[in-house]
Amino acid sequence: MKDAAPQKIYLSDYQVPNYLVEDVHLTFRLAPEATRVLSRITFRPNPDASSKDFFLHGEDLQLISAKIDGAEVTPDLVVGGLTCAVPDAPFVWEAEVEISPATNTALEGLYMSNGMYCTQCEAEGFRKITYYPDRPDVMSVFTVRIESDLPVLLSNGNPVTSGEGFAEWHDPWPKPAYLFALVGGELINHPDTFTTKSGKEVELNIYVRPGDEGKCAFGMEALKKSMVWDEEVYGREYDLDIFNIVAVDDFNMGAMENKGLNIFNSSCVLASAETSTDMNFERIEAIIAHEYFHNWTGNRITCRDWFQLCLKEGLTVYRDAQFTADMRSEPVKRIEDVIALRARQFREDNGPLAHPVRPDSFVEINNFYTATVYEKGAELIGMLKTLVGDAAYYKALDLYFDRHDGDAATIEDWLTVFEESTGRDLSQFKRWYEQAGTPRLAVEEAYEDGTFTLTFKQSTPPTPGQDQKDPRVIPIAVGLLNPNGDEVVPTTVLEMTEATQSFRFEGLTARPTPSILRSFSAPVILERASSNAERAFLLAHDTDPFNKWEAGRALARAGLVEMILNGAAPDGAYLDAVLQVLRDDSLDPAFRALALGLPSQDDLAQTLVDQGHTPDPQAIYEALETLKMAMATHMQDVLPRIYAQYQVTEAYQPDAAQSGARSLANAALSLISRVDGGTAAQAQYDSADNMTQQLAGLAALLTAGKGAQAVATFYEQWKEDRLVIDKWFGLQISLADPAQAAEVAEQLTQHPDFTMKNPNRFRATLGALAMSPAGFHRADGAGYKLLADWLIKLDPLNPQTTARMCSAFETWKRYDSDRQALIAAQLDRILAQDGLSRDTTEMLTRIRGS
């Protein structure tokens, strides 16, 4: 059966389901290439539906039999599912289908990973398991029987019974099919328990492959911390007798919040000091929290349709950011989040893939698991909290949980709760969900007779399908500093609602220096003329940690632009200012490590575009290298002291204090290695007893051009650990000379340990090349061709990963005409492939444009 041409789906066309599901009974008879799935589903007509047509989704299924109320029927098989005549009354549908998990390389539905059966059903994977109304607003109670001789057989909810060759599970909480999960395999369990605030004891388990049982302790502690935090901060208690996590090697996403049975990419749950870096530990802690928090914001309250994806994801990302801020450093977390937001979401907003936080149409929903939905969606929650205040925010959340528990909700439901609990009109705020693009916030200032006036003007450039933009409500957090550096006006939130709006501060004795958009109070681009002297002043005196860091970043960016465009020398004012920050032991070491960082190559390329220039990736790379060498030379007297002072001598702990110290010491090492020939880096690599130090030593050796031997010894030491070898692949490419990056990547794709079937390994290799702009955008187009070659190979096997990797090309219009022509040729070559997946076709069509 040939697939129909991809059809665009519109939010405005939403209709309620024609039939509702009262209960689901599933039986799985597991076999690698011939799993039988027996379903017994009780349907009833939906009294609110306008149609009586009966349709069930289904893909890649072999239908064995079907019955209605016990009588055999012959459904009509159509593209995407089946139809059948049904009674105008409640009825029981039964079906038996056969599927092949072993050959399911798309990693969607039921598939196998290293002998383990596992599932991924979000967004539309359940239709590859059995025929079902696979949409999030159809919720039901599930009972599951799994038949297999494997020792571990898991599904959602609570265990009912088990015996030789079978296990049964029952989930009492109605859920949509995308939250269904099943796991079967030879797994080792890391158990624990948790007692909820009401005294209920919950069994906790992390299941892993044999050999990984020593990497579960941190994940378990992170889970328990998450459970405590959600009770204390949001009043949310866990609602089942058991909570299971399973680590899976082959997984398209980071993790999945299936009710009671979270399935994790192994890289997002397995951790040990020897194999994981501090960044790995922090990421694992955040992802475990994120998936656990989904139990309420995603599972108990789900989304009505996939256009509302940001409702569950934006809110849950915001909650996991709050959690990390509480567990670690709030200012550092905020800076890291904004760095990521600008790198991914601002880039998305500024290109052909721009879309609203709540899209109004899509062809393939898998292509909308984007930074806009997740990260910008979370920024909207933060803005809403800023606008209404903390107390009102938590009051509204309590109402949201009470009113919509068990519902499939919408953005309108979410905003209505806030309107009712606060009395505010949020119709203008809703534009943040409906309008794509990053607003530009231009500011002018005036001072006269003790009154300081800030005048803001907001505008948002056109995005695909949206030429005109209406003004949004923007919370602008502002503080004012006196000429001596004292704060004369503490942080005040200005609420901008008009296209142009002025705010006055009276009773001042001198013209102040404004600190605008403190804590990055809104996801906008601030356009304001500023001198290097003012930036240095804010870097030295601003009391807001984010804006203190922002001033240093702006100072570095301005100097780098001058170096790129005019061949200027590194800015002495910047070097002096960052040296002052480095010497200030009163500052958080993690903050100082961030302050030593420089704008990324991609950040500088977009800055040049915004200023009317065509970026040269090689020139950007060379300017950054020159500035790093200047920093190393300018700070060479203090860097060894910082490096020695922040060595951690206690037993390794991945906590905020030790992680911050290591991050500053390793930032110093990366600069020292540029002037000492790699001596300190070699010593650290040789003596390291944890992966953070070992990998930092290896990176510094590669930077110094002395890493060849360490690369070989690192591989020999870790070749049996697939997650560490992912790091090995990625580091070699990301730190390669751009002139050789494509060749290094190509050589690594020929390595025996490379496989395109594992998303982690593919991203570690081809993704590392794509994220190395000077290497990927090499003038001869070698990087473009290599990535395109592999995307063509991967698409028939794994369309989701292929489509997401296509975003490497999204900024192609910013470059010179020769590079554009080279990229366009590769995009057209991929699009010309027979049988190209719907996922990849949509992504490339949007990127390619006209």
C-alpha cells in the first residue's frame, strides 16, 4: 500500500473523537519478528461528536482477525488505519495483529534494542502496535498481559500478577495511548523506596543491562529528590504503588514520561564518577526530574491535541529548571538556560523553521519537538509567573490541578485558570503562544532634572506564514546604578503592553546606568546602544548576576566583531575586565567559569547578519582562537593560581560546590594549555580519577595539538563503555582543525564502533560536525556533502533522527552565495531520493523554501 501525499493538519480543524474508550485490555505474545498483539477495547459513541464514522489508526500492522461483540468482521484497510461499520451503542472491539520489533529500526512503537523489547509511543507510535484511536484526547484505563520467557516484563501502572512466562499490569489512571509503555528483557534492578508526604510507600526501580548496575545510584537519588521537591513546591504527590525507570541504548529522544514506567535513553540516566562528567550528572538530574514532573503536568493532565504540546512540555521544562536552580545555583542555571535558548531557539525563530509556541498546522508532529515548544514554552511560563507574582502563580496552579485532573487540556484552559484566579486579562499574553519570532526590544533613554526615562519600542520580524505581528505584553526587569556603582533603584518589573512605551524614574541625583532585562525576564533581543566603558562598568558593578555576565558577553562580542570585520587587535578593555572577574574570589566559581566563556561561532555569525554583514565561518573561528590566545597571555600570571586553588582534593561528588570548582579550574586549564604546550593538561589527564578531569585534560591536549597519544589511550581504556566512546567520537570532531573536521568525521564513520542505527552514536559523530560551524561550512562544501550522504542512508531506517539532524542546514541563507549554492544542491539531492520519509521531506521543504 503506497502512502498518500503528506497532508497538512490544522488546529482550526479540531473535532472531538467520534468514539470514546472505556477500557483497554492488551495481550502481547513477544517474539522478535512475529509479536502478536491481542486487543479488547470497549468503545462508546461520543454524544458530542458530529459524526458516527469509526476509524482506528494503524501503521505497519498485519491484521490477523477482528471482532465486534464477539462476531468476526472484515474492516476496510485504508491509508493510516482501518474503518468498519459499528453499532450505534457501546460495543467491544477485538483485534489480533502481528508486528516485527526486531526489524523496527525507526525506534517508534514496539522495537528491540540489544535484545530488549521496548516502546516509544509519543507522539504517534502506538498505531504501530495495534489499531487504536491514537490521539491524546482519547483516554482510558489499560490492563496489559505480557507473555514471554524473559525474566523482566514491565508495563504501566501497578503489577497485578505474574508467573512463569507472563506478567500482568493494570494502570488505574486513564491515559492516552502515547503514554503506553512495555519493556521486556534480561535486566538488572536497582531498587529503593520512597514514602510520600501522606505516608504511602512507593517501590522505586531502575532497570539496566547487566554491567550497568553500578551506574544507577545517582539517578535514584535524583528521582527521590524530585519526588520530595514536587511535594514541597507544587503540592504534587505520586499516585501509584511503583515507579520504574528503564535505561535503553537505542532511543530517539532523551526520555519518556510513560505513566509509572519511564523509559530513558541510557545517556540520560546512567552515571558514575569514572564515566560521567559534571555536566552529565547535572543533565541526568534535570531529565529525571523532568520526566517525573510529567506525572502531573503531562500525564494526569495531558494535552487535548498535539498543537497543545507546549502545554505539557513548556510547563514541565519550567518546573525542572526551578528544580535545578534549587538543587544547584539559580544564577548559573539561568545563564546556562539563556545560552541554550539563544543558541537553539533564537536560531530557530530567525530561520525557515520558525513557528509559534503553539503551531497552527503541521505535516509531521515529530518535527515539532523543538526548542520553540520546549524552551520558549518554558520562558512563557516564567514570564507569566513574573507578571502575576509567586503567590498568584501557585494559587493558579492549584486551581489548574484541581480543575483539569484527568483532562486533555488546551492553552485556553491554562490561561483561563490564571485569568479567573488573578482577575487579569491575558488575551494579549496569548499572542506569545500564537506569534512566531523573537521580539526586538529597542530602547532609548533620557535624563533631565532628576528624572530618568526609558522608552521601549517592540517589533518582531516576519516569519514564515506570519508577516504582521501585534504587540505582546513584555515583563522588563530593570535596575538602576549610580555612577559610583551603587544600586539606586532595585529590580523593578516594567510591564510593556504597547508598541512604544515610556517609563519614568524620578528623584534621582545623577544620571544612572540602567541594567535592563535582569534575569532575562523575557525572551527578546535587546537593542540598545552601549559603549565598552558602560559594559565594563556593568560587569564590575551590576548586582544582577545574569546582567553582570551579559555585560561581559556583550563586551567580548563587540571586540570580536571588530576583529572579524576590521582586523582589530583583541580589546584590552575586555581582557582587563574579565581578568578582574577572574581574580574576584567572592564570586561563585561556576559563574566565573561562565564569564571566561566566549560567544559561540553561531552567535557571532548571527550578530554579523544582524549588522548587515555576510559571515565568514573561518574568519569567525580565527578571531575566537586569537582572542583565546590573548586571554591566555594576558592572564598567564593568575591562571596557574586559579587552576591550583580550585583543584578538588576530596572524594568526587557531582554537587554544585565541587562542580563549580572543577569548571573554573578546567576553564583555566583550557587557556593555560595554549601557552604551556599542554604540560598541565597531560599531567591532569594522566592523574585524573574522574571523567570530568580526564575529558578536560584530553580536550586541553587536543587544543594544544598534543592529543594524538591520549586519544589512542582513551579509546583503549573505554572501548567497552558505549557512552564514554560517544564522548570520544564527538570530542575529536568538535576540536579538530576546521580544515580537517570533515575528514576526521568521515574517518570516524568508518571506525568499527560507528553505527548509524544508534542515535547517540550518529549524533556524536555527524552532529558534532554540524555543530562545528567553521568545519561544517568549509568553503568547498565537504561538510555539507558528508552529512547529506549519511542522512540519505539513515532516512529509510530512522526518519525521526534524520529529520532532526536536517536542522544543521537551517541557517544556510545567512552565508555567501557560493555556500548557499552548495547547500541547496545537497538539500535538493536529499529531496530527490525515492521513498523519502514524511518527516525528512517536511523538514527539508521548510528549510529549502523557495
